[in-house]
Amino acid sequence: MRAIVSILVLWFGEAEARDWLTVTGSVGTYGEVYHMAGREGRKEPTTGRFYFRPVVTVLGMSFPFEVLVSTEETRFRQPFNRFGISPRWKWATVHAGDFTPNLSPYTARGIRLRGGGIELKPGTFQFSFVGGRSQRAVPGRAYERNLWAIQFGVGRRGRTFWDVGLLWASDDTSSVDSAAVPPQQNLVVASRLYLRLLRGKLSLGVEGAGSLHTRDMRSSSTDSLVRENLPKGVYDAIFRHFEPRLSTRADYAYKLKLGLRLRLGEFRAEYLRVGPGFVSLGVPYMGNDRKQVNLSLSLRPMRKLSLRLGYFGYRDNLKGEKTRTTSRRSLSSSLR
């Protein structure tokens, strides 16, 4: 049996104190009572959460805060409480405390960090750097994991642009004493190029990334073997901060995009492939060992009539390493 009591208060107006100061934001609470009959419960009988997300703007500079406090916080799991601030001013943003970076879809996106970062976007130039702890040590379950990512780019999103990014993540093997959980290390290099041609009628996009992932940092080193078979410049560029081991695996991922604006509609196509060995510890819940195709066609033959057609295809087990293979195909259509 579960009973949930939630009290939510939101405000989106502005509390003004002269012209140079505005305050907006939201605040809310959540409560839950949990009981399981016939067996021991899997969670605490009562849960409470409180969040406060004010945005203070002073002389055009925004200071978004986030505070989340919960009774679920415990040292035997990943942290639940959050305390962070991300002040913004024109084209600059600074992060401190808990925050979620939004860089490349292959380097750092959707993962919560406790640390700091900076994002600069003056004109057509873009630079981002984030770093901190992405996972705290939990005895018998997880090592402390540190992560940093950097990204350079030129151009404007939605138009023609190019960027390149790098991710490095590594578990601290001294943070816990555990033989059951393997410490991991990860290095990812990613780049994106998008072009808008023919006055925006044609758009082309290419995303690509390569990863090195060590499943167990306690496995034997293969550094000497790799050093002998690679030019010194290549070895120094890749393995200066990443020691190759027997459990290290290299793989890649890429996405191709095509968009075409027609006189009566629009056509879009996407192809994605993520190799079975591609891993990015900066993108949680990113599935690998899959490829998929998305096709869509939108037509408007008449002013009040629109037709949409779509196709989706999916398949995993790209190298036949699994005993089973999953594939899906679907067609869709709509008329309005």
C-alpha cells in the first residue's frame, strides 16, 4: 500500500525591488507513506522531499539556484540532496555545486556532477569546460568517480556549426575496498558538423565519436605492447592519461542526418550506429550495440490538409556476440 501526499507551490511572476533586481522561481514539497504487507518493505516507510529553485537577476545577470533536500539521503547510495548555482550573464555561464552539463550527446550530457564548470558563447565561438565528481564512493557498490569534459566549437546551433569535445572519467581505486565492483576508466573523443545549404533548404549533419573503456582497472597493463605498435606522437596524444589494459575496449558511434525542405513539405532521414564496445560514462542510460533508421515525410498539398509518413527500424547484436537479436520495424501515417 502506498499513500502519497504532495504539496506544490509555484510562482513564475516577478518580485521586483527597484529596476535592477528581480526574483522568480519555484518551490515545492513531496511526501510519501509506504507499506508492504506479507514481506519486508524495500524502502523507508516515510519519505519527504523539499525543493527550492529561485532565479535572482541583478543588473541583467541571472543567478539560478537549486536546493533539493530529501530524507532519502544516505551514505549507502548515490547522493539525493542537491545544492547548486549557475549564474549567467550575456554569453557566459558559470556552474558551482551540483549541476547537469549539456555538451555533446557522446561526452557529457544528462549526468549530474558535483563540481564546477564554465560555458562561453561569444558570437560564433563556443567553449565549455566542466569537471567534478559524478559518482561518490558507496562501500561494496561503487567507487568514487571523477570526470571532466571540454568542448570547442564555431558557428551557431540550428545553422552551420562544428565542434569537437573530449571526455575523461576514472574511478578512484582507493575510495573503497571492494573486490566485487570493478573500477572503470573511460576516454571519449567526439565531433559534430552541421551544414545548412541552398538557403536552408538542405541540411546535412555528421556526428562521430570514439571511445576507450577499461572495464576493470585492476586487469594487467598492456602499455608496453601498445607503445611498441604506435607512433610516439599518437601514443602520447591518446594514452598519456589513459593506461591500456587487458579489459580495455575501443569502439565508435556515429549519426548521419539529412533534411530537405520541399515546396510542398519536408523530408528528414537519420541513421545511428553505436558499436557494442562504445561506452561514455558521461552519458547515463546510453544504450550501445544498436543501429536505427528514422525516415519522415511531411506533405501539405492543400492549405488545410497535411500528410505525415514515417518509418523506424532498429536492430541490435551488431557483431553477433549475443545469443539473441532484437529487431523492430514500424510504419506510421497521419492525415490532418
